[in-house]
Amino acid sequence: MMRNFFIHISNNEFLNNQAKKWGFFLGADKFIAGTTIQNVSKAVKQLNATGISCTLDNLGEFVLDKTEASKAKDKILSLLEAIEHENMDCHLSVKLTQLGLDIDQDYCILNMTEILDLAKKYNIFVNIDMEDYAHYEQTLTILKYLRKNYTNVGTVIQAYLYRSEDDLMDLKDVRIRLVKGAYKEDAKVAFQNQQEIDDNFLRLCKKRLLDGAFTSFATHDHHIIDELKNFVKENNLDQECFEFQMLYGFRNDLQSKLAKEGYHFCTYIPFGDDWFGYFVRRLAERPQNLNLVIKDAFYT
Ligand code: FAD
């Protein structure tokens, strides 16, 4: 019930707008690396110094206004300039609904093309985050269209969807981030039971490893991470074919432990003032995060 409540308020327009005005509260700064490119570049450099690469997300989604979508695109272009000129070890994560998917598909593609042109020039990979199922088909269509001209673009597959295995088969040559899935989806399209989702996630991870296609395993679940580490050793698989990913501010000890053990590790760093939806979805995934929030509200 708590999960549904948080997911429900994550896209509440009023709360999202208020949060932009008020700035960080509820301890959101533990999970979001500030609002500016300067803030985020500091966080990247600290992680890079410990052998961890990063992927940057300029927060924002479900944009319905061209001025706002265009502003987001410009900020992402500036971010690419910063990555290149400050020599940061990182790539980009973008959301198509921030770049105008709900306004006009062609306009969104145009924005993506501008981003990918600059990213290609600087040899930077751009990952398209996967949003809710209502945008799934369109996201894959746009990805396939963009892949005709760009190899530096990939996306995310959510293991809670029944169709995830078929989609992965179709994306064998594409760099993919595999996740369990963060949205509330209907039983017609997605597993509802956590064990079924975990089992499918692990099965798909192993399949990608055997296929040798580069994959980012994005999970904080140490049971799954341990099982994957064993699977890689037992099958003598190449460590260059995968990386682990986790979100900024989550399980920091485990993040540095994996990097120290020699695994490729990448931290997903969100930044920007449009933080509310992202933050509340993290509370939905793990209500224990609420403890941190409550402690923060009362003891700081
Ligand atoms: P869960 O299934 O939430 O937890 C499993 C177990 O792991 C828990 O029972 C606990 O034992 C342990 N655990 C988990 N978190 C913690 C913690 N903080 N501290 C201690 N133990 C913990 N979703 C999308 O739909 N689209 C995306 O584009 C997307 N991108 C993502 C990118 C990254 C880098 C990551 C990490 C996630 C992304 N997600 C995305 C979210 C993802 O789909 C899951 O909702 C989210 O990762 C929660 O699942 P989990 O596998 O991390 O662990």
C-alpha cells in the first residue's frame, strides 16, 4: 500500500512544482548531487578518484511545454561539454518525456539527435532511461530509429515486464541497462510478485552474460550481485562485458567494495531541481529509506 501511495504522488504536478520552488528537503540531498553542473561534476570527480565511473541524469520528466523541454536539452548539451572539457569518466542518462515525447515524437527525436551529435563527437555514450509502460513502445521505436545513425545510444530493459526477454533478443547488439522496474504496472503486462521479478531479472542477467552483449546490471540487491559474481567465475566469463550500477547515495560501502574488487562499477547520479518524482519513487522501492528521511527531518 505504501509503495502504491508513493508511486501515486511521484507524478503529482502540484507537489513536483512546489518541490522545485522550495528546494531540497526531506533529506533529498543524500540521493541527489545538487542542482547545478558544478555540483554534479564535484560528485563525479570524487567517485572517479575511487575507480568508479558515473552516469548523469539531469532530473526532469513528463514535460508538456516546448520551452521547458528545450531548456532541458540545452542543459544536457552543457553537461556534455563539461564531461568532455573536465575529462570526467562518465556518460549520460536521459528521459524522453523530459525531451518532449509527450509533446510531439518528431520534436523529441530532433532533441535527441542534437544531443547524440555532440555526444558522438566527444565519444560519450547516452542511455535512454525506461519510463512507465505507457511510453515503452515509443521509447523502443525511437531507440531503433536513432540506432540507424548512432551506435552511442542504448536503453533500459525492465525485468518485471513479461516481454523483456523478447525485447532483449531484439537488442542483442545494443548496450543495455537491466533493472527490475520502478513503476506500478498492470498485471496484464508485468509480474506483480517480487520473487517472480527477482527470478526473471537474474535469468535475464545470466542470458546477457552468456550472449556476451555489454550489460549494466543495475541493482542494490546483494543476493543477486553475489550470484552473478559466482556465475561469472564459474563460467570463466569476460569482466569487460558487464558492469554493476547503483544509484547515488545508496549502499556506498558496497559500491566501493565492488570497485575495489576490480569489477567495472558505475554510479547513477541524478541532479537538478526537478527532484521530487525521482526521490519519492526511491521511497516507494524501499520504505526503509523513510527512516533516513525522518531522522533527517528531526535531527538536523
Ligand atoms: P530491491 O528489489 O528494492 O531490493 C532487493 C533486496 O536488496 C532488499 O530486500 C535488500 O536486501 C537489498 N537492498 C536493496 N536496497 C538496499 C539498500 N538501500 N540498503 C540495503 N539493502 C538494500 N527503473 C526503471 O524502471 N527505469 C530505469 O531506467 C531505471 N534505472 C535505474 C538505474 C539504476 C542505476 C538503478 C540502480 C536502478 C534503476 N531503476 C530503474 C530502478 C529499478 O528498476 C528498481 O526499482 C530499483 O533498483 C530497486 O530494485 P533493486 O534491485 O535495487 O533492489
